[in-house]
Amino acid sequence: MVFEKKRYLLLKIETDGAALRQEEFKHCVYEAIFTLLGEAGAARANVQAKLFDERKQEGIIRCSLVGLERVIAALACKTSFKGKKVAVRLQKISGIIAKL
């Protein structure tokens, strides 16, 4: 079995309307990934939403090191979600979740 290196990304969500809930955060991230990368690209990137703080509107996702650049590009391209304007801002990248 081959060990796959992973990276954790701290994201800040900015919306023009109401704040997102945890489930909406997951759907927003996955929608961004599938829209730009497709199913095969999303599988290679191995993205998983880990945590989301509804008060701060910050979340943590995990992805493979191989797909990191593509994931960042997909999140940067996300401009709307469920009729609301959305901006996904990358705050920090780390190899371990504790450093975020």
C-alpha cells in the first residue's frame, strides 16, 4: 500500500447574505471541486471536509498533496452557492491539522 501525503486547508467563507451552516459548507466545497475537476479529478484530489465553525465561518478541509493546486484553483473559482454570492478565501495550509 502506498502512503499518500495530505494537506489541510483553513478556509474562510464570505457571503453576501446569511451565514452558511455546516452542511451547506460541505456542499459548497464539494460543488466547487466537482464543477472544476469533475469526478475523476475529485477522486484524485481526495477532498474531505473536516471541521466548520459556523460563528467564524471558517472550515478545514483535507486533500491529497497531488491535487492541492487544483483544489485551491477550484475553491478560488467558486463565486455563488444557492443564489448567494460566496467567496472562499484560503487562510493557511498545513501538513497537520493542529498547526491550523
